[in-house]
Amino acid sequence: MKSARRRPLDIKSDYLNVLLDVASERTRYRGSQVYETELGVSVRDLRLLRMIGTAPDISMGDLVNLCGIEKTLVSKLVSALVQRGWVQRHVGAADARQILLTLTDAGEALVLRAEPIGHEMEERFLDILSAAEIDMLRRVLLKLIAAESGSREIFDFLVTQLRESKADAAQPSSRNVR
């Protein structure tokens, strides 16, 4: 049976979260190819190494909260980084239940070698934007990320707003009532 040809739906297809996700995925893929070729490390591994390097003795929980990668995947990635000799785990002095992470000398050297590569890739990715646009983009993204730190409240608010708008749409408007 031949399917009927359908017209395109007249719907919004450029949601910001989708655009951000597409841009992120494309740059992450290209970045990972470069880092794997040049340094033998993925962009995700490098993200974790950078975060550990900028916050020595970071807890696993804090790393998960900062990096934007799912908890079980972070645990798996950190274990691989430890095995490769780039990260050291140790028990927290204040709380023995906490596992803290620090770069080894080899991990630090790797991050420092990756830094100029990262700067070059970011510069090339953003070369179509003006300095003012780059600054604005960075500020907007940081603002969105900061707003999401209270994500439960935002989620509850959005669900309430959606329910209210659906309820409003379901009720006949006064213009249609005679």
C-alpha cells in the first residue's frame, strides 16, 4: 500500500535547546576527533581532566554536578582516567566517605598540552561571530546554566505554566461565547 504524501507540519522546529544540542554535538564530535588524534584522549575525558585540574581535591559528587555528564558514566570515565595514570583518587580527610580526585603530574601535563588546541578550536568555531557576540553568547549561556541550578523550582514553575495554558486553551474564550 502506497502511503499518502503528507504536507510538512506548521510547528516550531528551532527550539533553543535543540539548537544548542546540535551545535554542542557537532563541536564535541570534531573536538574529540582532534584530541584523540593529537593526544589520544576524548573530549569528554578532557572535560573531566580540566575540571579536576581547576578544582584539585574535587569530590566525585561535585564533579558530576559540574560536568553535565551522567553519574554512572562519570564514574566509569574517572576509573579509566585513574587506570591511564592521569587522575589519583584519595579518601577525604574531613569525611572518609568522600572520594576526592586530583590530577597526577601526567594528567596535568596532558591538560596543559590540550589547552592551546582547545583555544584554537574554539577560536575557529567562533570566528563567524564578533567579539561582542561571543561575549554575549558566553554571558547568556552562563546565565542559563546558573538559572538551571535551581532546576527543581524552574521545573515546577514550567509544569504549572503548561498546565495553566492547557486549561486556558480548553476553556472557550469570551469572544466565542454568545
